[in-house]
Amino acid sequence: MPPHADHYRPWRAKRFEAAEIDSTKAPPGVEDYLENAFLYRRTPPITFDGRPLDTTMRWFIGSSAAFLHSISRNGGMTGRRAEDDDADSMDGLLTCFITQGRMEVETDGKLLHLDESDVFTLDTAVPHVMRDYPAHVVAIFVPRSAVAAAVDAARLRGIAGRVFTGSELAELFGLQVRYMVGALGTVSPATFDVALTTTADVALAMIRQTEADPAEAKSHLVARVKALVAAAGTDPELTTAKIATMLNVSRSSLYSAFAKQGVTVAAYLRDHRLRTFLQLLRSAPEMPIQKLAHDAGFGGSASDFTKLFRRIYDTSPSEMRLALLKERTSEPTEDTFHAISKK
């Protein structure tokens, strides 16, 4: 009788085990549709608009790596916390490729705005938050022992949240990932494992070819900006210029620090205020939209805020409030927007 595979330890599970699970087919009362899957633990996903989660997860456990394919059909978020790392003993790197859509990732003091074909890395030991709008993303997991054997330690410093888009090996990695997306379930497990091993090797080679992290100082500046925004982001008068003055740096230094992450300081401040607004709206949906927006740090007109909100979330603040009020009058459920205020 074959040994029972350990939950959440894909590299220790039975080789060539493949599966696919849809969130819409989860049993009643299940908080996380993947709670019994052979995947690493992470924050149960939620949606931004209160609708049921519509996500499919596919995976394949190979001889030396694991293939994870997340297909999200509505916007939402998930993440990984320090307690998840303690609970599941999964230790390694995830090299990710966005096959469709766009997403936002926060990890290790970095905020990434990512689009289709972007390649980036996550460290399972470093907490992260992922927001998709929506997005399809593939992650190739390689155990840390294999990573350490193939890559110098200097090139692994600051690896969480590093973007590789544009390099030749990143393009090759993307081509191989797209092949695997279509091949899973159509080629033999042994053939797919060869493709997976080769793709993992490309990911490691891509990391080896990078210089030792040159942006460490800039990442510290980003962390300082984030701390300041967290403390004073609801002040409508807080701007990029004021942040530069308060931190005693030039505006060009701020732009340079955030450029590596694909976002401006103004966009980060805007997104923080939007998350604050969602938290306030969830706490007091009966309050006027204009007041909640102002309390979140938006000092412009109501129409400007509504246009911004609809552009980001594809719904209006009023429609979001109606959904929350409807939820309050229906059968009690777990707080839909609890995780939106998290960083």
C-alpha cells in the first residue's frame, strides 16, 4: 500500500500526483476550498465584491519541483502569513508567471504592480499578499535545498518580490510555462515531469544570472515610505512632495526607489487610501460615501472618487455599499471584507 501523502508538502507527496479543484464545487461550510489539497497553506482567498469565489487551482507534483496554476475569474486576494510557514514546513522559492490579467503583490517591503507575462519570485518564508483583478498565474515551486545548491547566497538576498521580466531567460521561462499550462493532463506524467524539471532549471539559471541585489538601499526607502503612509495616509494633504520632505529625500529618489516595483509613490498612496475606504465602508456602510472617502484621505470631489473607484474595482462605491447592506440582512457569514484592510 503506498504511503499517505502529507498535506501541504508537495515535494514529499506521491510523485506525479496531479489534481484540479474548483472553488464553486466546495462542500457547504468549508472555509477554504483548498483546505484538503496538497498545497502550501495560505490565507483563504476572498473576493472584492462579495460574490462567491470563482477560482480553479491545478497542480502537479514532480520529482524535483511542483507546478501550481491558479485561475481566478473574479477579483480577490489571498496571501501567506508567518504562521503558515510554521504550520506547513514548506520551504523554498516560487517563481511565478502571469499568463493572463493583472495583479498586485506585497512582500518584503515591496509593492509590485504586475501584468500579463511578468515573471517574479516569492519566498515561502516571507509573508506576502496577492491581489488579482482578476489574474491567472503559474508558480513553479523549488525546495530551498535545491535552490541553495544551485544559486549563490548573495543572489538570493532580497529574492522575495524580485521581478525578472525582460530578461532572455524570463522569456524562455514564460514560453515553457505556457506549454505546461496546455500540456497538463494531455501528456504523460513522465513527460510533464521532464518539462517541469527543465522549467525549474531555467528559473534557477535566471536567478543565477542576476547581480547580487543592487536595490537593497532602495527597498529600505520603500519600507520607510510605507510606514509613513500607514501612519498618515488618511491625511488628504499627504502627497509625494510632502513625503519626500518628511523623509528628507528628493522626489527623484522616491521615483527611483519605486520604479523597480512598477508603481509610483502616488499610486501606492492611492491604493492605501482605497483599502482604508473599503475597511471604513465595511464597518459603517450606512455612512455617506463622501464622508468615508474623505476619512480615508481622498480630498477631491465625489464624482472624481467614484470614477477612480469604478476604474479600480469595476463597480461603484454605492453598488459596493448595497452589497454590504444586503449581506448584513441575509444569513450571517464570515466577514467578506476582513482581509481587504490587511497589507
